[in-house]
Amino acid sequence: MGYTKKTLQELDLIDNFLSNAIASNQEVNEPFYRLLLSVLLGKELKTIRVQAQQIIPATTPELRGIRMDVEITEEQEGIVTNVYDLEPHLGDGLHLPRHNRYYQAKIDGRYVKRGLNDFSAIPNLYVITITNYDIFGKDYMMYTVRNRCEEVRELEYDDGLKFIYFYTKGQKGGSQAIKNMLTYIQNSDSKNAVDDATRMMDSYVSRVKNLPEVEAGYMTLGDWIDGIKEDMREDLRQEVKEEVKEEIKEEVKEEIKEEVKEEIREKVKEEVKEEIKEEDIRIMVEVCQEYHDTKENATDKVRSKFPEYAGQAEELVARYWKKD
């Protein structure tokens, strides 16, 4: 999710900066995410560890890595048993099911060590997506997706993988506790803290929002984003300027082309007119000669009928008068 022009106090849990700030705070991150997951998933968590902005690099330069917004790992006797990838998304445009399929592959890859023979040792993975828009358009507050056998529906297919999509404005499915939590995530105002869980969440959120380092970080982020935007605007100005130049050039070319066409058209018209007139003069001279008229009379007739050729009349008569 992208940066917005909200103040720090106006940020909601679905905003990336606030979610990351809480995940990065060592004092509140574990109780906060333990409470959040216990409500959303309806289960109590054991020992957990929270990491913000966890990056899994690409294996080769031409491939892409991933950045997990918040990763929560649950351990039992020092062994990771469950991994929770928590991804809030404000903007649409990603194909989230395939996006999450790729994330799942990259996350699982970290737990498959060379020489592993017992794949049951791979921890369970919950890819949890929280959005303010309905991915599937059915108005459910949560959609739980698991792999299953199509032919034998009752067959238990335990691959330890779940994709869970939470829609903050959904009305169907889930429970009142989940609905309260999603409403608070969407709009993290104290007025939306309506039960014990959301009131506790609100206390964590208020504490983090009032930390000086969080406020300074948010201001720095805003300045950084504004700087990037200004650079992008300047690049865009130059790009648009060049596009406009090219458009103007094309328009001028078209105008000149039309002007040249018109000039040529007029010139050709004049040339055709001249050719027609000279042809008329030739016919007149030949008729005069055929009826035994004199060159002098033919010249006078040319001057009379074609006054613009008066000065050339004798020359034209001489040109078209057939020699005996």
C-alpha cells in the first residue's frame, strides 16, 4: 500500500507505515500481533517472533524477490511450527491469488534445507491478506482458501497451507469479534474500539503513534516521497515536453504539406490553363490557314480572342502555321 497525505494521527492499521511501525516496535509488536491473529484466526498463539519488511531476495538477477510486510513466526521448543505472512493492501491492480502463490513459494523455500527428507518438518503457512476492497465480490468479511481434492471432497489434504483474505467492509461470514477487528483496522479511531480486543489494540496504536521516533520517521518518509514525486514530475514534464514538440512538428509538417499541395495544385491549374489556351490558339491558326486566311488576319484574331497573348501573337501564329 502506498503513502498517503494523512497525518500520523490519521493513519489506520491498513496503512503500511503504521503497520510497519507497530511491527518494528519491540515493546508492543508481539502482544499486538498475538491479539490480532487470535481474533482473526480464532486460535491462541504460542511463542511468536515478529519481523517487519522481511525481504527474501531473488535467486538470480533476472528474477524478483519479495518483501513481506509483516512476518510472524510461531515456535514450539525452538522449532518454527507456523508462519504468518500478513499483507495489508489498499490499492487494487495486483492479481492477488497469483501474487500470493508466488509469495508462498518464496516463503516455503526458506524452510527446505539441503538433504531434507521429511517434508512434514516444513511449518504451516498462513498467507493473510487484508484489503479494503472485495477481491471476490461476494461481500464476505473473510475467504479461507485451501488445497483440496476435487474428486473426493471429504478427503483431508493436509499440506499445511492456507490463504485467508479479509475484506474490512464485508458483511457475511466470520464473527462479530472479527467484524469489530476489521472495522478498527479500516478506521483505527478510538470510537471503533468497541470490545476488549479492539480497545487493547487501540491502546497499542495510540502508544506507537505518540512515539517521537515514529513521528520523525513519518515526516522523513513524507519528505522522501515528496522528493521522489517532484523528481517524477520533472521527468514527466520533460517527457511531455518532448511529446508536445513531436506533436507540434507533425502538425506543422501537415500544415506545410497542405500549403505545398495547394501551391502545386494552383500551379498545375495554371499550367493546364496555359496548355488549353495554347491548344485553342493552335486550332484557331490551323482553321485560318485551312480557309486560306492570311497570317496577318490570324495574328489579329489571336490578339482579339486572347489579349493576354497579344505580345506573343505573331510568334504563336508562326509556330502553328503549317509550311506548304
